[in-house]
Amino acid sequence: MQEPLRIVVIVSDPALVAEGDADAQALEERSRLLRIGLLEAGYNLVATLPADVFLTERLAQLQADLVIVDAESDARDALEHVVMATRDARRPIVMFTNDSDERPMNDAVAAGVSAYIVAGLAPERIHPILTVAMARFKHEQALLAELDHARVELNDRKVIDRAKGILMQRQGLSEQEAYSRLRKAAMNKNQKLVEIAQQMLDMAELLG
């Protein structure tokens, strides 16, 4: 049986929301509905944390699978803390707020938020919202991995082409002969082709 997702909720700093303020009331009601929705959907709410400078360490210790930002008047500040805290260990981020302004919404999406939910939170919506957020996050991570792989391949190809060029120039080999020479050296030394090519470039630079 699959373990339930470990959820950490990031809330506004109470000191930034005045008692009796409309934002405070909205935040309190949304937080209540959020907890109900997480409980009913079977998620593991491991902690509710403030958005502060200790967030990175706390998220690492709690091994959170998904982060929910439940913020109001300080939504942008809270989001900045969360984005910084998940920069080196990416996690899906879901943001609940009553702020319908397009600018913070666009900023949130650009920062990597998987779902930005404005108003109208009902407990029964929690599960589909988090399910879609997880799916979107996994899809984006797969695309980023493909992009990184393509960049590595392109860089490797450039290194190999430069090494082939040196062999062709200094030993009068054809391109195919130069490639075969590199490939044979890689097989004999049980190394990757790009490693042999980089060693050749380093030696060529050293010898001038």
C-alpha cells in the first residue's frame, strides 16, 4: 500500500495579520477547511510552519513530499521563502489565497508553483487539486531532465568533435578515422568516449 503524501503547510506570520482583520478571518477559515480537506483525503499533514529563514532545514528534516502555501496579505513574502527553501530539493508547491491579482499569480507560476488556487476552497476539492499539482510537477521535472540530458549530449558532442579535429589536423586522419581512434582508446581504457576526448583536449592545451 502506498504511503500517504507527507504534506507541510506554510502559513502567514500571525504578527503580519492584525487581529480582527478581514485577511485574518479569511485565512483562519481557509486554514480550517484546508485541514479538513487534507484529513478527509487521507493525506499526512506532518507540520504547519511559518515562512521564515529556518524553512529549508525544517522541510529537509520533515521530508515533505508537497508544500502548501496558505497565505494572505504576505502571500508574496511567504512564497519567496518557500521557493528559496525548495530550490535545491524541488517539491510541488500549491498555493491557496484570496488574492486574485494577476501579477502575484503570474509571479507564483513563474517561480514554480504547481497550482495557484484563489478563493472558494471546499474540503472536497483538496484531493483533485493536489493530484493535479503532483502530476504537473512530475511532468515538468521529466521535461527538465530531458532538457538537461540534451544539454549534456550537446556538450559531449562538442568535446568529441574538437578532439577529432585535433587528430585530423595533427595526424592527417579522416573524420571517421579520428572517431575510430577515439573509440578504440575509450574501449581499451574502459572509459567513456567523451572522457578520452576531454583528456586529449587537456593534453593538447598543455603541450600547446
